[in-house]
Amino acid sequence: MPTDIPTQWLGYVAATLTTLSFVPQALLTLRTRQVEGISGGMYALFTLGVALWLAYGLRLGEWPIVLANAVTLVLAATILLTKLVISWRAR
């Protein structure tokens, strides 16, 4: 059953807001390289969860889920990789 237009737009607005919420953290992390307060375990689990949401959205063909999670995956993975690299170098 196709999704009605208002519901589809609700998904796009929700996806946009939650995805954009990661932009300031990603930019701050890249700019300052301060990762001490970031939990590597939390970001690893979160990044895996986002990847699974992306796969779920692809399976359903639901573009609000796909687009939001594709962008969020890039942002979360950027933060996670920055955390891992800086922590590894500090050893």
C-alpha cells in the first residue's frame, strides 16, 4: 500500500532534522580533534544500527529512511573513525 503524501513529508522532515543534528558534532570533532568525551562503544553500536536502518530502508524502498540513514551513516562513521584514529595514535 503506497504511503500518503502528508505521511511521506512527515518522514522527510523528521529524517532531515535528525540527520542535521549530527552535523555540528561531526564538524566540531573534525575541527578540534577532541574526542575524549565521545564513547567509542556507543558510536560503534550507533553506526552499526544506522547501517542496518539504511539496509532496512533499502529493502522497503522508503526513501526518507534511506536518505536520512545514508547521510547519518557518513556523519556517524566520520565521528567514530576520528575517535578511533586519535585514540590509537595517543597510545
